Amino acid sequence: MAASANHPQSESPMLAQSVGPNFLDASVEWRRIFSEAWGTFLLVVVAAGAHVVAAKTGSVTLAMAVVAPGLMVMVVIYFMGTVSGAHLNPAVTFAFALRGNFPWPRVPGYIIAQILGGIAACAFLRAAVGTGNHLGGTLPGEGTTTLQAFFVEILLTTGLVNTILGTASGARNIGTNGAIAVGGYIALSGLWAEPISGASMNPVRSLAPDIVLGDFTAAWVYLAGPLIGAIVAVAFERILIGPPTKAGTETAQGSLPKR
């Protein structure tokens, strides 16, 4: 396919054939970047904030704290999934690119937006609520080694990314089934694994409190674990479904209408 103003040479011909007419339009890229920053802000402010509020007031139970991020992700997919794909997680962006559903040149912009959104959320929590419970950061639970937490994060992220890629392959991530499945998986993982590793599955969710506090204890667990989990999930997805689908590409990139 010949390049045009909306299909620059930097994108592969196969990608250009599989995306909507506006994904390659750089003039609306800022909307997608803003969407990722705002969505990640909301996710982190809830995921970390639940633990900060629990430490401050004692009124948030563990079950509440782990279900809240799942509900927030479900809501964000509903209201902005069509804008950016609602990745909200560097491991997800990485997985979509590795799977062939998302262009590698767009990955840095998405990840930077996610990092900034996460840091802003933790800065807000620090100013508004305090720094209780390590500002909601994730650490291996009592009696759990960093290596054990590392393997749990790999497992949890593998399941999360498979859930996202699997629902995306049927064009359902932007819609009822995908939103419920992804949000439900996050809540379910937290219900059993929060006491072990913190059930992060998201480098930004874990590293944002560390960056704001300047404390990187066990940070490698929550960076390496989700990224390795994403790689394993992409390999499993190839076994389960085969080559990347057009529906998965549409989900990963959103379907932002032309303004």
C-alpha cells in the first residue's frame, strides 16, 4: 500500500492495511497519549490509594482494595477504550507490540504517558492523603521471598495478558465481554495473590509509588515479572489462536473518530 498523509512510511504495509483511517494520523496522537496518562492515573490512584486510605482510616478491607482496581479498569475500558485501546500498563503495550497488533514506534509514547500518569497519581495521593503503607506500593508479603513474588507476578501477568489478547482477538475488549473479563481477572488475582506479591501485574502501578518515595526495594520484581509474563502470554496466544488478528489490532489501537 502506498504511503499517504495518514499512512506514513514508518508504519509497515501490513499494519497500514489493518488499522482504521485515523490511527496513523499523527494529528490526533495527543488524544491517545492523554487517554493513556489519564486512564493510568485513575488506575493507580485507586490501586495505590486503597492501601493508603486503609492505612489512614482502617475502613478499607483487603477485599475492597483488590476489587477496586479491577472495577476501575473495567470502567476505563468502557469510557476510553476506543480512544487508545486502554492499555494502562507497559506490559500490555509491550505484549500488543510483540504480538504484532501495535506498532513499535508508538510504544515509547504510550509507556511515557503511563509512567507520567502513575507518578501524578502517587503525587496526588501523597498530597491529599499521606504516604501510609508505602504509598500503596507493592512488596512481597510477609514470609514471601522476592524470588517467590517474582514467579507469582510472572504467572499473574501471563493470565492477565492472555485475557486481554484473547478477548481482543474477537473485537470484544472494547465492549462488555472484554471489560468485564479483564476487570474480573484483576480482582480475582488480587483476592488470592495480594498477600503474596501485591498482585501488581503492572510495572507502573508498582514503580510509581517507589519513584515518588525514592524507595526501590524489590522494584526489579515488579518490572521484570510483568514483562516476562507478557512474553510468555504472547507465546501462549500464538499457540491458542495463531497469528495476530485484525480484530486484535483494532482493539490495541482504538478506533478514534476523525474530528
